[in-house]
Amino acid sequence: MDYYISVGALAVAAILSCFISLPIFKILQLSGYKASGLTAWWKSTHFDTLIRYAALTLMGFVAAIVYVCCFPFDYAKYCAVFVYVIVQGVFAYAMLKKNNASVKLTGRMVRLMICDLVLMTALTAGIAWAVYYSCYCQTVVAALGILSPFVAVAANTIMKPIESLNNLRYVRRAKTKLKAAEPIVVGVTGSYGKTTAKNLLRAMLETKYSVLATPGSYNTPMGVCKTVNVSLDGQDVFIAELGARYIGDIKQLCGIVAPKYGIITAIGDMHIATLKNREGVAKVKFELAQSLPTDGMLALNGYNSDCAALFERETACRKTLTGEGCDVRYDNVKIDGNGTTFDLYIGQQKTTVTTKLLGMHIAELTCVCAAIAHELGVSLEQIASAVSGAETVEHRLQLVPSAAGIVVIDDAYNSNPVGAKNALDVLACFDGYTKIAITPGFVELGAIEKECNTELGKQIAAVCDRAYLIGSRAADIKAGAVAGGMDECNISLFGSRDEAVEHLKSVDGQKAVLFENDLPDNIK
């Protein structure tokens, strides 16, 4: 009977071991189930998570062995594993309190968790077998603590070929559906501005066509396939946002949707950590151009110099460039707290566009989208009307309703150097307000990350009265702000955004607050 009690306790320990692996599952999910993303997270956190699992193992082992030695009668020895279960419970509570264990329970995640539980059960079965010969072997259960993250990685590796086959089924279904429906397909990519450009283009084309666009930031193969499989139902146009972190990603997406038209919004420094350099970024974005047919067309944002340089590269499709001296261009941009106004030209035609969208980049994105919309028969007046009625994109230079005397500009989605400069230019429009920037800086910029964060600090110093800096990159931003002339007394460092927001209460009078970037959970 005592033995079976011990086995039951081991089963509980196995289940808890899977539960405490939730942070590992979360990072794998955010990294596209790539082990390299998990490794990068460990490095960025200085292996803090692994140290915590090691501490769990050490505490569990010490507690169990002390229990066994101090209570020599058999029943107590067989129940020593309960001590480790209690330690696991404390660990799990601390993890939940930190709120770093939430995962999206997709089908793939559920299958991964089941595989992890099977592996963990196999390990505890071995311990249970050993306990039959020596009750002291119960203390080995503490090893599950340090093994938990690696078992999760092993489960992910085991499931990868199975998931690849499962994904292939969805891809085939999406391709078949697109081939049968034959919509006009437009691919939109770029280092930044993809989602805003997609929404602007959709608004323009909806004046003439029925349009389906990938929702939110659905820009991965499975996100695009899900949109097609669930929502494509006789629309004339399908706009697919195409994201990329590695060479070949855009080519893979184009292989699914087969776009006829394409837009490249910008070439910048996003994802240099995985694409190595600016040329790597240009190469992966240009995969869209190389995927377009001979009767297709690519629109390039000529206001971005690196994007304009792509015009000289060979393609089978036609290319058009927007910008000064081009058929599609803008002039006389004015930005204030109510939105953006500019003159839009297509050839010799001109109209004035007024929109609630904020930022200099809105005029650029309007031009590159207008080039495609005009090619598809949308008039200049229809384009201007569509942009005027366009809604702001959540977390992208979005004015958020707030208390009287406080203006909140939410630009929290995955910031980049150009976007941050645009956001600060908008913040500068709020004269008479105490201007405050809250930011953790830039991430995934590889070797230039430190330089870009220092430059961000200088830009903050030129616009803001105060800087609230968060996380591990705060020191670089602070150095730039001080170099830019900001008094150190006006620079505050915080461990989290919540702490920074709480500190806002100490600032009297009217405040204009810019939230610039919000770190994803797989980056600290």
C-alpha cells in the first residue's frame, strides 16, 4: 500500500513538472516553435530561468533527503516525494504570480503538452520502479525540476515532423481554395508599416471591390492559411501581410498565396539579429518581387532609400517607385494631435488628404498603396476618401482615450528606429504638455542594437521633458539621453512598464505620454 501511495505522489510530481514547463512552452510558441528562439531567450535573461529550475531541483532534493533521514520508519520514507511536490507547488505559485506562464492553447500547443506529459510520465515510471528496490530513490524525483525545460524541448523536437505534416494539410487546402476562387492577390511586406499599409490598401480597394485581408498581424504561413481556409468566400481581392524573420520566409508565403501584386513598405533594421545585416533584410523582402509573375506589379516606397535601391534589381514583373519626382508622391505634410494632412499626387492629379492617422510615414504608406490601388482602377478621389476614413491600428501611434489633462500615444507594437522617430515627432506637437516617453528600447537589432538605443536616447532628449526607461537596455538609452542634454534627474529606470505607469501619478499638470515599444515575452 505504501508503495502505491508513493507511485501516486510521483504521478502528481510528473503532472506538476509539466505545469512548471509552461514558461518554456510560451517562449517556444512565441519563437515559432524554434529551439533557437528558446536558446536566445535563455541568453538574453542570463540563464535566469534555468537557474530557477536548478534551484527547484536543489531545494527538492535537500528537502526529500532530509525528510527520509529524519523519519526512519518506512511509511515516512515512502512519502518523502510529497515534500518535493510541496516545493513544486511553491515554485508554480511564484510562476503564476509573475504572470509568465500564459500560453495560447492552440491545437499544436495541446499536442506538445500531451507529448511532454508522456515523456515526463516515462521518467517518473523509472523512478517508481527504482523506489520498489530502495525508498531512498524517491529523492531522485527532484531531478525532474532541472529536466523539465529539456523534456519540453525534446517533446517539441519529437512533434516537429508530425506538425510539419499537419501544417502541409492546411497549406494544401488553402492553395486549393485560392486556385478555385482566383481572387486578385496582393502581398504586403516590409521591415515596418506592413499592417498599416495593408489596412490602407484594403480601405482603398473596398471602394471598388470586395476585399479580404489577413487580420491583425497574421503574417505567418499558418496565419495566412487560417485566413484563407476560414474567411475566403467569393471576395475579389485577397491582401496577405507577409512577415519574415529568416531567409526564405517570404518565398514560402508567396508559394502559398501566389500574389500578382506586391508592396514593399520599407527596408530597415528589424530582425537583423536573425537576418545578420541590412542586406539580409533586403534579400528576404525582395523574395516578394522574385515571386511575382510577368504580368504582375511591385510598388516600392521610394521615400525609404534602401527600399528605393531595390528598384534597380532584376525582376520578371513590372516595378513602380513612389517618391519625389515619381508619378505617385506627396507634399506639404502637416501633423498635429488630430491627425495628418498632406497633398497626394498621381501623375498630374492632386488632392488633399486629411486623416486621423498620425505620423510622417502615413503619407509614405498612402503613396505606395495608392500606386497599387490606382493600377487596379481606383480613382484619386476614392483613394483620398478611403484614407480619410481609415481607422487607427491598435498599438501603432494610436491616441488612446484617457483622463482629462493626459494624452496617451500608444506606439507599443514592436518598435523600430524610424517608427520611434516618427512617434517622437508626433509627441513634439503637444505644446504646453509635460512630454514623457516610456520605452524599453529596441530589440532584435543584432550588432547595432546598442548604437540604435543610444541614438534613441538622444532623440528622446530633444523632444521629451522626462524619460521612463525599462529593462536591460535602459542604460544605453540613458547614456544617449544624457549625451543629448537631458538632465539625469529627469531620467528614471524601472523594472517593468507597470512601475513606470505608477510613477506617472507623481507628475503634476498636463501630460503627453508616449508608450514606445513593448517587449515581447521572449525578450527581456
